Amino acid sequence: MSKKAIVVGDLHIGARNASMVVCNNQLRLFEEVVFPYMKKHKIEHIIQTGDLFDTRKFSNHVILKEWKDRFFDHLPGTLHVILGNHDIATKNSVKINTPELLLNEYIEKDLVKVYSFPEQVKFGKLDILMVPWICLENHMECETMMEQTSADWCVGHFEIDGFEMHRGQVHSGGMTSELFKSFDQVISGHFHTKSESKNISYIGTPYEMTWVDYDDPKGFYVLDTQKRTMEFIRNTFTLFNKFNISGITGKEL
């Protein structure tokens, strides 16, 4: 088994009202970079930190077909999906969730593993507590596992006070960082820009989806489970560019 795993943030399949431009840019990263990297280095696992899908209560069939044909049908290993708030149909329950509803054929083949309740999982030599979006239905299990786990690392989809949601936009409220002080490292999805403080790291989205993402470093991570390190690999594919047209008059335009 490989000592490494790929870690990616929110994927938001179907983002921007199921824009095909966004879809192609999303899939390009996996087709041209992530999957070849995994095959070259014999990496068998992808840890995805929630919000696999973008919309809670419906899906676009064309986008879903694209992702199945170009992503799920070509997974080089197991995709470990932590439920995010965008993945669940109702606010207080994880029972109806998009990954389990739409990806059953991959779940049955052990190509996709969905975490709707907390679970301690061993990746190589590293024990990681996988924590989904915490809601009324699973909060007792999540709180108990976070208190009692022997795992040194935690990966989840958290809303923690004081971290940037987007670059320059800081979230106020939610969970306190004190709740995670027992872990050596906490990796979270949910917020779309990279940031870190003490033992907590938000890894951001792997690609641009809106203008808020312009010039904000995007990419994926390679987790070395033996060295317990995370290497960031930047995504060079962009959707948005700015052009300086100062000095051009309206007549010339």
C-alpha cells in the first residue's frame, strides 16, 4: 500500500448552475494532473473534505454524466467522501445525501466510501478521524468521537470561528478552535480559500469557480502518512483573467 494519499477540498459538482465551462475546468485538473500523478506514484486513496456536490436537492443529468464518464469511471483508487452541508438534502439529517443517492454503483465496488457519521480510518501509518458536516442527527456521535478518538489527525467539514471563507472575508461564529486542541493536525473543507492557524488548516477548493477565486492559489495536496506532511501542488488551470486596458480611448475600442 502506498504511504501517500491525495487530499482535495470541496469539488462542488454542478457548480454555477451546472455550467459546462466550469465543469470542463474542474474535470481537466483530474484528467490531466491528479489521476496521472496518482498512477505514477501508485497512490490508492483520495480524501475529499466535503461538498462533493453543489446543490442539495437536485442534480443536472448532463453534468452528472460528464463526471461519471470522466471522473468516477476512471478513479485510480478509493475516493473517501466526507459529507458537507451541500451534500445533504435537509438541514438536520444526513440520511438523504447526494453521494449515496447518485453514486451507488461506485460505492458497491468500493471505489467510493461515504462518511455520514464519524469514523476513525487508517491511511498507511496514520490514523485519521473522518468527521462529516455536524448536524442534529449526527452531532452526538461526532462530539463523542472527537473526545474519545485515539487518532492524531482529524479531517472534516467544519465551520470554525475566525477563519477566512474567501480571501479577505473572515467568518464569525460557529465552532471554536479550542474544540480541536487534542489533535496534532486538523484538515477542513467548507471555506474556499487556503488558510491556517496553529493546528488547523483549511485547504480551499482545488480550482476556481467564481470571480472571488481570482488569483487565489488553488490546488490539491499530497499527504505523506509516514512523514505526516502535506505537500501543496498548485493548479495552473484558471478560469478568470484580468487585462489592463488603461490608455485605450473609447474611440479606439
